[in-house]
Amino acid sequence: MRRRLTTIVAADVAGFSRLVGLDEEGVLAALRVHRRELVEPLLARHGGRIANTAGDSLLIEFDSAVEAVRFAVALQAGMRERNAAIEPDGRIVFRIGVNIGDVVADGEDLLGDGVNVAARLEQRSPPGGIVLSRAVRDAVRDRLELDLVDLGELAVKNIARPVRAFRVATEGEAPARATPSRGGRARRVAIAASVVAAVLLAVVATAVTLGRSGFAPEPGAEAAMAPSEPAIGSIVVLPFSYSGDGGADGLLGEALAADVSGALSRFADLTVIGQESAAAYGDGAAPLREIARDLRVRHVLKGSVERSGERLRITVGLLDATTGRQVWTDRHDAVGADIFLVRDEIARSVAAQLGETFGALGAATLAQSKRKDTDRLRAYELVLLAAELRHRFDKADNAKALALLERAVELDPQYARAHADMAWTHWQDVINGFSEAPAASFAAALASAETAIRADPYFSDGYWVLGSVTMCESEDTSSAVALFEKAIELNPNHQSLLVEWGGYILPQTLDRASEGVPLVERAIRLNPRHPDWYDGALVSALLFARRPEEAIRAYEAVEFPQFPVRVLLAAAYGHAGQAEGARRAVAEILKIEPALTLSTLEDYPALCPEGASEAAWRYLKEGLRIAGLPD
């Protein structure tokens, strides 16, 4: 027996037992005719091979995923024509499932999970339908003009993990978004149980080097790319190469690539090619331009693992496949650490670096977008430009950001990130005093957040922004905390989300500031491109952890301080007993809000008293009283 990566088509007849019960000889004879006159000519045309057949079922192997799907579509179209003159009760109708996977070849027969997944997808297909695994969808997208209905993550029998599936839409049927599936929720709940512990793991040792790595760009890559531009945010993670002692650890390279790929897939704006497709290029021999053209990706992530005794070095490099240029590189060193603990930590940190709006992918796309004429910008690029403006925390820039996001929503009304970022922008108008009608901006923030969740129930940012706004809507903070926990469950690699959790929710709402400080510090350390508000979150975490002197030092890194962070600084000066600094800080916040006093503090939505615990609120007011804020 030998293993290979291949494309499998599983097909059977819907309601076969009922048909046989009505006319056994007639049905079997008709099947033979269909196979001879339709199936076999299509197999010859598309390069398929029947690996197994039993009764009404067919198991077919293809070298090409594109040809496999073309065969499936042609077979269903041919059967519709043949059934047109037959009464519905007597029609032979196939259900088809298509998967790319690793199989074991036992003679002419195929075995293994790759076959099992295809068979399970076939069982989920409606009569006359075709269901594709995510790996197949990734391999054929941009090559075949197909409308697909996203079925979400399906729990399938005897397969440990849910399978992301897509159904080929019937003629005239509009593509639909996924609905939450029981299997998908079960997996996410299982992951959520370990999220908090996982994100607290300190990185072994990280050294980020920009502009240097062993992954050299390939000459002529830009000229060799196909004229049609691959999707922005599309990426494939190739299996990492391995060298050094302990040959058994060579599997670490494959495991790392799979973990990073899986973590990246949680970021809604990224299109991540499945590992089954990536495995075909695992030897690294294929040129970058060939990989990019075959898989239709804009970026390729390569990696290497070196081991010498107890020392382990893992290097990753991100390449822009449209230019051949290196975008980003990251290196992790460890000594005497558990190899799989290192693997998990690196997968999380790399995914967060790439998936964040201000990570390597976002920064590269933002730079390219700024060079484009505004009429050529797409929704994703508009969102990136708006995010840069919003993080300046300026009234005029916030208004510009909102205008860009409105254009993005016009281009794609179902774009969840655009709606979520609109919610953030409206909310920022409220908390920074930018809005002339705060109540209307507050309502708009809530509405946009809810729209984001309706557009994509698996998008973590929608739950995150709704949790932030809800936190200041009611004295009952439990629902807001649940929204934050849901967001973290959906994307435990989202550094910005974890920064708000560690910088504001844990310290101010749950009185667990000591847990929040390392979360924020780790995010800042791992993301050199982090947005400005990360530093403000660290000020909050340190202050409520009763470390006011460190909070004052952390404030020095805040380039665009929001009003609430200025208030935290004044309280920190008060608790630190630094009278001159306290005087200056109080003068600054009174310049922004002249009517602010200790007694009117709770009237300012920017300070979110409903979201603060009594202990945190007392500590804040006491620091401000010492600093000199009027009664």
C-alpha cells in the first residue's frame, strides 16, 4: 500500500433502495446504460479513474480538482437531460461529494480519511447536487465560474473535526452565506475552554527582523504573474522545511504549517488555501510564481525549522507573490522547551501578526492601496484606509473614515468587517466627544455591530464591538462579557481583541487587572506595528493593577491619547503622589471637558461607569480627587 494526495469524487443514487423496490431489473439496466453512455465518456474527457464501485455508488479519482468538478457538473447536467422525459418517481438522480485528501492506495482501491470525507459530503448533498470540501473550493475558485452556497462547518460521522463545505448552487439560485452548524459550534466551544490559558503562555523568545531572511524573492516573478490579480488577502502556508538533529521531528514542519493555516482561517478578511492543496508544493521545488498562479494567491508563507540538540530555531517569511518581494520575516528561538508548546505559540503569534489589520498583510495592502486612484479601491482596501484614519483619534479623520466605510458597504452590503468598523467609528465619535448627536451615534454603533453579526455569525469583530458598546449601555455587564468571550472563542489569535480584554474588561469590569497586564504587554511585544490604542490599554491595565508609576511611563508611548486615557493618566499621577504631573494632567482633561468634576464623572459615556466595577470606579475617583479634579 502507498499514500498519495488526490481528488476524490464520491457519487451514489438518491433513494436507490426505493427505486430497486419498484423495478430492480429496470433500475440496474438503466444504471448500466448511464454508465456506458454518460459516465465513461465524461471520465475519458476529464481524466478520471473509477477506483471502486458498489451497487449504486461510484468512487472516482482525479489528478486535477478542476477536472473533477467539471466532471461532476457535466454528470449532473447530463442526468437532468436524460431524466427530462421520465416521471419523477422513476428518475435516477445522483448525489455527489468532492474532496482533496491524502489516501492509501490498496491495489486499485482507495482508502483513508480523504475518501471518507468525500463520502460524507456526498451524503450531505441534495439529490442532483454537488458538495465540495473547502480544499476543493480553494483549488477551483477563480478558475471555474460557479456560484457556491457556504454550508459552514459540518459535523460528519467518523471524522474527528468538522468539515467546511460548499454546495454548488443550482441554476438561478443566489449564493448564500453559512448558517451556524451544530458541529462548528461544538468545535468552537471545545477550543474556547483552553483560550484563556493559551493566550497567557509567554512567547519563548521572539526576534523580529525586517528586510532579512533566507527566503529570497525570485527574479522575474512580477512579470510572470497572470494578468488577473488574485484576491487581496489570499495566502497559502507551505509545509515548513526541516533540518538538524532528530529526524522524527521533521513532522514538526508539517504540523506548524497546518496550525498557522488553521489559525489564519479565523480572520474573516483572509482567503486561506487548504493544507491539502498546499501539501502538493511541500518540497519547495516549485517556483513561487507557479505556486501563486496554480493556487491563485497573492501571498505565500514559507518557513524553516532548524534543530541542534536542545536548541530550536523556527523562521517564517512572507512573500508577495505578485512582485516576488519579501514582506515580513519572523524568527523564534527556544532552548530546552517542549517542542509542541513552541509550535502552538508560534502558530498563534504568526497568525496574529498576519491576520491583524495592522499586521504584515494589512500593512502591505495598505501601502499598495495608498498608491491607487480612489475609484479603483475595493471594499477591503477602503476598510484598511479607514482603520488608519480612525486610529488617529481625531474628529476630522474619524469623519473621513466613516465616509470610506460607507463606500465599502455600498460596494459590498454583506461585508461584515465594514459594518463592524462603522460601529467602532460611531462609538469613537461618542467616547471622544466628536459627535454633535451622541445618542444618535450610540444607536448607529449598536445597529452597525448587530448588522455585522447578521452578515457573518462567525466574525469575531462583530461580537467584540457589540460587547464594547453594550458594556456602556446597561448596568448588567454579564451580557457584554459573554459577547467578549464569544469573540475570543471565535478567534483566540486576535491580538487587538485580547488587548481590549486584558486592558479594559479584566481590569475595569472583572477586577482581574493582574491577568490583563501580561496579555497587553505580550501583544505589544509581538506586534511592532501595533495601533496606538494598545499603549493606552496598557496604561489602564497597569493603573488598575495598582502600579501607577508604571502606568505613567506607559503613557509616554501613547501618540494619540484619547480622552479616557488622559483621565487614567491624571488618576495615575494622583495615586503616585506626583503633584506637578497631576496638575498638568487635570488641566489637560479640563481643557477638553471644562464641566468635568468628580460629581459629574459618571455622566460622561467615554468613561463608561456602567461597565466599571465598584472597586475600579472608587479607585479611579480617588486618584482623580488626589490629582485635584474639582468636586
